[in-house]
Amino acid sequence: MVFAARSSWEDLREYARGGAVALLPVGSTEAHGPHLSLDTDVVIAMAVAEEAQRLLAEAGRRAVIFPALAYGVTDFARGFTGTVSISSATLEALVVDVARSLAEQGFAPIVLVNHHLEPAHFDALHRAAARAAPARVLVPDHRRKPWALELGEEFCRGGAHAGQYETSLVLAADPGRVFESRRDLPVLDIDLGRKIREGARSFRELGADRAYLGDPASATAEEGKRLLRVLARMVTELVLTEPSE
């Protein structure tokens, strides 16, 4: 594993000069039910980046993992203690500046390994990628087909926040961040898309008073490992199929 934060500038210089891929994990600091830590999205994004780095190395591409962006647009979790939300404009500007800085050093492409799924957050990342030229920025988007279909029924229904999907991922990535209370949580089956279309703009308006959806109790580390492989494969394939300049 090559982590920028654990390296000296001289260690990284040859990677930059060689046009190594920059993997930039992106997450949030927000409530994820009573059973997951506030940095759940960051934990998952880092784990995906690590697996993607391994797969890229197998394909002959060098990659460096940069420190994660731990704050995002988290309006749905407002009102839950510890949640920190920034504006779309702030996130967009930050990503543009970071991407351009990395591109100036020679890293290419810059890949936003994001695992915070709030629509406004993902939209800001896509806008940042479009604005960041001359930096080449890729935004793997696992909400889209065909990738979403590999992530399970709960994910496709839109109820993946702190449910079986995310809890499984954290069990695989860092099980110490999954608290035993998840075994006592009832299934909260909410049609997220319909609720949003009806005007819900927060987890409480959705009926998710404890900031989770889905079925955390059924999560397994084995499923989490499968999901990590799918997400990392998506990142890797996007990099390997990107047209080179």
C-alpha cells in the first residue's frame, strides 16, 4: 500500500513524475444509526481505495492513496449529533483545488473514490470533475448500472444507509466500528425514492428516526468483502478504460 500521508515528498516524487493514479477517498461525518461510527463513509471509501490500488498494481498501474475528504453535503442527517454538513459550493471548490494541485505535480487521473450517497453530494463531485480541467478527474458512480445491480437488492431499493449494505462493508473493512446494538435493530423498509419524490428532505422526514434504513442485523463480513471487490473493480475498470491524453 502506498499512502501519501505516510510518505515523504521524495518518496512520492517518482510516482508523480511517472503519472501515477491519485486515489482520493471521499466520505462524510454523519450519523449512521446507533450501530455504526460517524466516519462510516470514510472507512468504506478508504477500504475501496486500498483494494483498487491492489487491483491497479496487478494491471501494471501505480497508484497513491491520498488523505480522505471527511466532510460532505449531509443535509439528510442534519439534527443528529456529530453530523457535520458543508455546502455543495464548498465541497465543489475544495475538490477542484485538490485535483488541480495533484495534477500540477503529474498525478493522473485523480479518482474520487466516494462513498457518501446523498444526491446533492454526488452531484457536487460530478460538477467538480467537470470544472477541474486541466486536471483529469474521474468519479466512479456506483448508483448507476451495471454496477448498482451487483450491490444487492437493498442498495437498489435506495435503503442502503446504515443497513445491511453499509454494515456489511464496515464488518469487512473495520469490524471494530460495528457495535453489537445492530443485532437488535428491526428492519426499516422505506421506499426512499418515493419518500424523496413526496418531499422528504431528512432522515426524520423519511421515518428513519435513528438514522438508519434497511436491515443492519442481517449484515455479514463475507457479504462486505464481496461488495468491496465490486466497488474496487468499478474504480479499476474506469481507470483502465479511460482514454489517455
